[in-house]
Amino acid sequence: MTEEIQMIYDELKSSNAKTLVHLENELQKVRAGKATPSMIQSVMVDYYGSPTPITQVANISTLDARTITVQPWERAMLPEIAKGIINSNLGFAPQNNGEVILINVPPLTEERRREMVKKAKAEGEHAKVGIRNNRKDGIDMIKDLKNDGMSEDLAKSAEIEIQNITNNFIKKVEDIIEVKEKDIMTI
């Protein structure tokens, strides 16, 4: 029985860790006023008729805290990359200088920063919901084991441990969101 309980704990921790990774990926898309290559990684470019991620047709880097540079591997791709950035609705105006594409990242206004914090907190809430759903799944597995003959005390202590694991992961989500909020609000 204890091996099965340990497997449930491990599965719960694994699922929650994936939720944290997803949260961090989503938070990278929330702009904090500083230019980062991850801001445009989701852009799709028409590469000879097929939609392709921008990272597969160009090198993306930052020139400074306000400028992203996109260096295509083929110069003929410059207009397509610019069109892809515009069509992605990220709010950027790419500038093609014939060699590279420059993207100026405008500074955020106070109002826009507050909107970004709200968006980050909403992502945090989504992550918490995912963690709570994982907890429910873990508790359901414990109940199934209880129905198969596990003792009442063992089941209760397993549920308490599942709740402790859940609380730890929710605290991690809150810490991640707090760091992102400070990052967004820092000018």
C-alpha cells in the first residue's frame, strides 16, 4: 500500500511541477517593459508557404533593454518576418533596415503596468486551479485505495500529505507571481 501512496505523491508532485513550468512560460509572455527574445518566440512566419516559428528562420537577440533584433538566416525572409510580427498582434512595429529587423519595445505606462500585473495574477490563478485539480485527482486515488482495503488512518494521513504538497506548490505559485509583479512595477 505504501508504494502505491508514494506513487500518488510522486505523480502529484510531477503534475504540479509541470503546472509551474507552464506558469513560468506564460509569464515570460507578459511584458515587463524590458526587451527579451521570448516576447516574440510565439510569432509564426510564412516560410515558403508553410507557417514556421520565427526561431527556426532567424536569430533573435536584444540590442539593449528596449530593442529586439531579428537576424534572418536568409535575407529574402526579412519582409515575411516583419509581416509575421505585425500579424501576431503583439503591438510591435518592426523596422526593416535591409540587414536585420529592429523592434523597439516602448516603455510601459503606469496603467499598462497595472494591466500586466492583473494578467500575471490571472495566470497565477489558472496555475492554482490546476494544482487544486491535481490535489482532487490525488485524493480520488487515495479514496479508490481506501475502497480496496486501505486502513482509515493511512488514508487520512495520505490525504493530509497531499494537502501539504498542494499548499507548498500554491506557495511557490504565489512567490513566482510576487517576483513577476515586482519586475513589472519596477521602472
